[in-house]
Amino acid sequence: MASSREHLVEVFRRTATEIVEREFPNLTESTVISELGIDSLGMLEIIGSMERELKVALPDESLTGIQTVADLVSTVEKRQKLAAEGLA
């Protein structure tokens, strides 16, 4: 089942907070991920955790070009849609 965009933003916020042990109170869809101070290893951990929680696979190539939280949320939504249609 697909999640709402608000839910996906909240999953990202919660996951990022757990992994980098820092709060992100002002995080929105327009937040640029690189400005959060999360390194690439941290992002890999966040993506992996989100994949497990949301039961969705995010192939590396689908993550290319992601700049903002909205980009990541859109990618997750696309993968959830493909999975629901049996294509992922």
C-alpha cells in the first residue's frame, strides 16, 4: 500500500534523526538533503532503513539526481506504485 507524501516525509525525518542522532525540526519536502549535513554513508543507512520500513526496493539508479526530500519521496512513491502493479 502506498504511503501519503506527508507520511513519507515523516519516515525520512524519523529515520534521519535516528541514524545521525540529530533532530530535523524544520524538514520539509523542499529541504535540500545535502544541506542537512548527512554524509553519503548516512544517506545509505537512511535509504536502507526506509526500504525495510516501507517494504520497497530503491535501486541505486533510481536514487541518481535526488536533491531534495521531495525528490526522494517521489522516487519512493514511484517504486511503491510499481510494486503494487507487480512490476518491481
